[in-house]
Amino acid sequence: QVQVMESGGGLVQAGGSLRLSCAASGSIFSISAMNWYRQAPGKQRELVAQIINGGSTNYADFVKGRFTISRDNAKNTVYLQMNSLKPEDTAVYFCNVVVTFRGPYWGQGTQVTVSS
């Protein structure tokens, strides 16, 4: 089994910063990719950022230049540094871990609320 646990959400004013963390544990041989998604009320879940084995990163256009994804391979942990937050960034943020040969695993989500 694989467990995925996010932390770091909260309430912040517009223009502020938050750092999300996501740790994967359990039966993990290797991780192919670690991704952050978000889902706002009434909207579909959308990809925010991803970091692929080897270190390549991809970002959604709406966070480019504001969010940074990074990874600690030794700890099977991924981070999302979110700067210049906007009210439209308010959502539940989910971590998605793609374990090699096992498939994707999801965390329970962490709420990020940005007040105007």
C-alpha cells in the first residue's frame, strides 16, 4: 500500500505565500512523477504543476511565474511554493503520486483559501 499525505494549506491574504508539502510512504520502489492538482467549488479538478523523475517540471499557465514545484527524492516528498496568491487560487489542492509499475495515488487534499 501507498499513503499520500498533504499538509500546509490554510488561509492567506491576496499577494501572500503558502508552501504545500506532500509525502508518499509505503511500498514504493520508485516514483515516476509527483503532481499537484486543485479543485475549486463547482469546477473540475485541474493540473497545477508536475515534476517528473529526472527533475523536469511543467506548470499550468495560470500559475507560471508564481508557483514552484520541487521534490526531495530521499524523502519521497514534493513541495509547492505558492507566491503572489490570488483569490482565484482558492481551492482544495491534491497531491498525486505516480508510483512506477503501481499507478497513481491521491492524497486527501488540503484547503487553500485566499482572501481579497
